[in-house]
Amino acid sequence: LGVALIDSLTGIIYEVNPRFAEIAGRTREEMATIDWMSITHPDDVQEDLDNMADLNTGKTTGFNMNKRYIKPDGSHVWINMTIAPITVEDKTKPRHLCMIEDITQRKAFENELETYRKNLKKLVDYRTNELKETLLRFKTYFELPLIGVAITSPQKGWIEVNQKLCDILGYNEEELFNMDWVELTHPDDVASDLAQFDKVASGETEGYSIRKRFIRKDKVV
């Protein structure tokens, strides 16, 4: 843990331990000649100044924040910083302890995780829109009065049917939903149809085409 003694009004750094200097990328001697504002990332200075103002006016007894220090080579290090005031005899020269922890790796991981989350959201949104378009095309095709189309369940029941299929079989939707396609299939065609259907259900094949006979409601084949 890096620890420093700092002037609460001027920001001048009086003393640091070796770990503080190491995190800031400077020697302990160099740290004793600068203030915390000069090594803080410009985007983080104002938030820190506001917190220090609250500390100096007694609105808070300390604070914690994440911020960046700028190293001499221009790179930056993310730190988790905790500020705690210390008791001094001269109230005109308030001082505080600054305790810092290097969280650069944690921040990098968080950034990678956020990037992954954003990319995943983009992919999900893309796939969702793609699926919507596919479903819309399917619905349009489904409703065309050209051929009979149906969605069936693994239990061979009717889940959805179009009007053309109802016309072909002579049943309305409600009647078909209370039946399965096996009982409407001609007995001589059931075995071959079931064999192909079971292959799809087991994942052995993605689909099949077959010539078969249905028995209409009026018993016409």
C-alpha cells in the first residue's frame, strides 16, 4: 500500500513510502518536490479538488476515489485512493494521509469486460434483427395460399397451420390442434414417415422430403 503525507491546502507532498513512489513512477526525493495535482491525470483533477474542498470545509471526514497518476514517461497508472485527515496543532496547515493501491490491471480487465459486453450486445442485437426478418419472411410465406404449411411438435401434434393446409385436409385449425399428423396419415405411409421424422428428432438429419397420403375429414385420400 502506498502512503503519503500531503498538505491539504496546497497539495504539496511532504513524505511518501517506497511503495507510493514506485506506483507514481518516481523516486521518493522527486515526490518531495511536487504536488499531487501535477501528477494527476487532467481529467481527474477537478473531481479530486472538489473532494478536497469538502474535506477542508468539514463536509466530509475523508473520501475514496479511483483516479490516474501520470508517470514521467507519459503513461498512466490507475489507483484506488483513500484520503484521511490527520490531527495537527496548527489548524492553518491541515494535512492528510493519502493511501493508494495500483488497480491498473483491474481496470484493464474491466475495460476488456466492458468491450466484450458491448460487442456481445451488438451481436445479440444483430442476430435478433436477423431473426425478426427471417420470421417475417417465414410468416409472409406461411400465409401465402399456395401450399399447405404447418409447424409440428416433437410429439407430432400441430402447433400452427395455414389456411391452405386446412383446406387440403378438410379440418379447421381447432380440430387439427386436437389431433396429430400420424392419425391423418394413410396407414401404408406412417412407417416410412415416422422413420424419417425420428432421424430429424435425433439430429441425424436436418430435414427430409417424402411423398405420402393424408386422409381428409371426408375420408377422401
